[in-house]
Amino acid sequence: MSHVRLKRITTDPAICHGQLTVRGLRYPVQLLLERLSSDMTIDTILADYPDLERDDLLAALEFGALTTGDHRVVPLDAA
């Protein structure tokens, strides 16, 4: 399985207090997962947050799925 989308997951101490975000935008992965789990559709979220892309949400889902199992995921840009 390729994890190309995971490159979208970033962390920067200057953005959202170092929380994991997508593409350095101020949208924490946790927020996006909460939106998706609250019955919001991908299309609804994209309409509410126009600077997000479909692959950003899929990256958040992939990250969430990987971190619930035996996998350890570290963003590539983490120090």
C-alpha cells in the first residue's frame, strides 16, 4: 500500500502549536477527523473550507486509520 498522501500531513511548532496539520495549513488532522466522524461529507467539508483538497481529507483518514493499529506514523518533516 502506498502512503503518498501522508506527505500532506505536516507539523510545525509555529502552526497550531505543533499539532499535525495538512499541508501546513491551519487545519489540524484531529479537527478534520472530527468533522468526518460527525457525519459531514467530504463535499460539505470542502465547501466549508475551500482551501482544502479532497486528498487532504483522504490523507487525514489514512493517517487516522494507520495510527489506530500497530503502525507508528511520523510526518516526514518532523524534526
